[in-house]
Amino acid sequence: MQLGLFGGSFNPPHRAHWALAQAALAQLQLDRLIVMPAGQPWQKAGQGDLAPAAHRLAMTQLAFAGMDRVEVSALEIERDEPSATATTLARLRVGYPQAHWTLVIGQDQYARLSTWRQVDALLASCRLAVAARAGQSVQADPALPPHAVTAIEFAEDPVSASEIRRRLSRGEDITPLVGPHVAGYIAQHHLYGA
């Protein structure tokens, strides 16, 4: 079984996340993609605009609802410790001992991968698939140990979670960027100053 892990803060989830998930499923021949909102993303510690984990999980579930072969997992949300992808992957392997795993990340995450916790163990335990910007090759961090990378051809979308939060603070409509269900959830719960 070919399984993919696509993690992130999803603060909030948006159309570029959906597009990357669909591209990964199609290009990597994954049987299933597990989308994992980070419970306590240590890279974002101290950032005041990080929505509570339970809200990010709920928005991610809404965002990916109905997407074939995609499962949103609460594994990291349920843990009371900073999120580390290597630890998450090790825990997932317990439930899927025969699976072959692929970690799906964006180029921006890949550029900082050498700063991740337990990066050597992570690279040894899974295939790495990186969203390559249109017409560009995947650029590795030279501090990383040698490893193989599969590029996911991905039409870059200029939307970002930080831009969505800025638009919300200005009272702008974000529905085209996050979809009606996530936009409604954000408004209902007054997230990001909405």
C-alpha cells in the first residue's frame, strides 16, 4: 500500500492545499493521502495568529471533506507535545506496518528541512515528494544528507494562509480562497479577526 503524509499548520487550509493534495494523489499513485494538521507546530511557536488546534483540525476536515482517497488525521492534535514529523510517521507506521510512505511537502518547507527535528530518521523512513514550482527544479538544502526526491508538478497558486489572514483583518471576502465551508467556519468562530 502506498500512503502519503501531507502535514501543515493549515492556518487556515486553502485552495493551494487542495491542489497539492490532488496533484500528489495523481502523480505519486498513492492509495491514500493522510492530511495531518500540526498540533503544536514548534516552527511557529510564539506566533499570535495561530488558531487553536481544534479549530484548525475542524477547518481541515471541512476543506478536504469529500476528496477521494484523503483522510484528515487528528493524531498530532491529540498529542500534548510539539509536533515532529518523524515521530508522527513512526506512530503511523504502527497502524500501517506494510505501507510504503511518502512525505508530501512544499518547496518552502523543503528549503528548511535541515532545521526539522530528527531529519535523518525522517529521510531514512520515507520517500520525499516536493511540490516543484512551474518550470523550476526542486532546490535542496545543502545541509541535508544525500536523499532522493520526487518532484510533484504543481501549478503555483499565489494564495497563502498569511495573505488570507491579512484579508480577513481588512474585512475582505476569502470564500474564493478557502471555499464556503471554511469561510463560514471562520466567520462563525470569529477566527483571525473575522
